[in-house]
Amino acid sequence: MSISTGNWFEYLREEVLTEGLRDIGLPEVIIDFIEEGMPNAPEKSKMYAGNYWKEHRLGNPGYIDSTQQNWLSFMERNFEDQIQLPRATHSPVQARTITPYTIDGMVREPTTRVQYDDETIEQNKKIAFVADNIKQAWAKPAGTWRKTFMKAVKALSKAGLPSEKVEVVKDELQRNMLAQWRIYWGRYNELFSWLNDEPTNYELIKGDDIDNAYNTAMQDLENREDPDNILYVFDGSDDIIEDGSYWYNLGVSNCSVEGERMGHCGSDTRGVLVSLRKRQGKRKASSSYVTMTWGAAEDTLYQIKGRSNDAPPMEMWDHIEWFIRNKGISSVQETGEHSNDQEGFQEMIGYLQGRNRDVNFTGAVDEARNSRGDRRGYQRLRRRKFKHLRRTVGTRRSRRRLLFRTNER
């Protein structure tokens, strides 16, 4: 193969064969809408929006029927001397062969009806055909509309209708198409905004149908975190904990995402929710391990819950203790409410109280204070429950890291 031939094929691959938004058969008005609505999105994301519009259908039969009847009513209003709607909804539109009882909306006195000549009847048949053809188009995928509409306008023009009438039909078709497009865009608006915000997001939905893609986008948006809401990262700078976990302030008293992650209600009106979180591997979304209700103004923790309202695992107690110590907590009111894990809460509260003697603990604390309130009780508990881990892990810090990992699910 010669160099020139090789260059030609390279040109074909890179230029001619590269399909873009304007190459997939969309109306210009739709293309312009996508370009304006997704200015920062890569071309493949814009094409995704356009291609799924081409597959889009109006929906349930009742809505399709309503759209079809509205169209036929428009045609009858504008061509009442030429066509007549059938009594049966699904019968074809009839071309008039004789003048109607009303001419241009006015009743003749006395009423006189005149037979149309052959040329006029033929023109009326073409109008009726266009009316029927567009009616059927509304039940088909949106990608077929553009050609059907263009053919309809061309047929009316070739039938000899006044250009003003043809333009009225053309404008009505575009108005209807844009109305349906806006419904489609509104339905998936969050998905298209998500694709526009981050070019690499397309790779997360590549190959998925649009409903699955929408769910992926919504899940990512719901799990998105504001870096300004990160209260502290356990990166080892405190010389105690180094596991990459972090306290995150949700800033609300109700969060369905946190509730779903943790298997609890995710709601407490007494304060804002804070979550102990960690990112696993290359996952974009973090995982939650502890949810607390924080009344910052009262310097109070109202709830400290692990998954399914159980007490948080002991490898996370130091994370909670850090929060109490560094956020000026003066009162902890966790009582084990909504939980069947009373023993676990007693053990946790006992440990926390033993480390924070100046903090007021209420609820299921007294028993914990007596039995496990000091460091020695805590160490005995660790030896009993995690003896097999202690054999394999040397340092205190590495042991804590391993314990944390065993809790990840």
C-alpha cells in the first residue's frame, strides 16, 4: 500500500467516518437544543441524548390517542372545506367530494352544497392522506417523525395549497415535536446535566439504556459529597488512626441516602446527621459506617448508630471518641433506642465514658460504667472478640486498620 493510500484511509477513519450529533438525522431545532443544553459534554454524550430521543415513544395508549385527536382537530379546523373527521375514532380521515354545510365556518342561507370537481377532490384526498399519515406517526418512535413531517409538508405544497396554509401546518408539526421533546428532556434532565458536568461520566453509562443510565446518574448525584462538609480525615496525622475514613457533615436532619446505606431511618430532628465514611478502592461513592445526630449548638450527640441501628463496631469507637474530644461535646444522650443491641451500646458507652470523664453520658450508661468503663475492660473485650486477629497483627495502629477492614461490607 502506498503512503498516499495509507494517508487517505487514515483521513477516512479520523474525519469522514467520525459520526457526530449532526450526522444522526435529528432536526436542526433538536440539535440546537442539545448543543445549548449540554455545552460542556463530549460529543458522544450529546449523541446519547439524541439517539435515545430517536427511540422515544409518546407513552401509554391514552396519551397517544389524545395527541392524535388533537392533531386531527387542528387539521379539521384549518381544512374544514377539504376534509371531514370520521365518526369512529380509528377510521381514516375522509376527503370531501361536496361542499360542507358551512363554508369557512359560516352557514349558507339557504344552505347550498356543490359537488367538487375532480381536481379539487384529488387535492382533498392528499390533505386527508397527510392528516392520517401524521396521525399514525405519533404512535411511532420520535426518530421517524422528521422524515414523515418533511414528506407531509412537501405533499401539501405539491398538492397546490396556498403557501400560508402549508406554513401553518409546518409550524404546528414543529410546535408539537418541540413539546414532546421538552417532555423527554425534562424527564431525563438530571441525566443530561450529569453528563454535561463531567465528561468521564459517559463511561459509567456506556451501553446502558436511558432509564438505567438515569438511575446511575441519580445514584451518583445523591451520593455526591461536598469537600467543605468533611470535618476530619483519619489520615494518620493524629498518630493514632490511619485508615482513610472521615467524618462527613450531612448538614440535614433527614437523609434517605444515609438511611438506605445504613439500614436505619436516617432521620433525627434534634440535630444534623454526621457520618463516618470511607471510600473503597476505585469506587466513586463512599460507604457509611456510623451515623450520629449532632446538636452543635448544644454540644450534644443525641444518637450514635451503626448499621441496622446496632452499636458501631469497636474498631470505630476511637473515631467516635475523637469527635467527642475535638468537637467540644459535653453531653452524649445515646440510650440504645430503636436497637436490639443493648449490650453493644453499654460496651461502647462505657469505653467512651472512660476516655471522656468530663462528658455527661445518659441512658444505658450506668451498667457500662461499672463493667467496662476503663481501658482494661476494653482491652479484655478486644482480646475476647478479636483474639484471632491479634495473633497476626503486630502494632496497635496496624491492628486497628485490620479491624476496620473486617467490618467493610
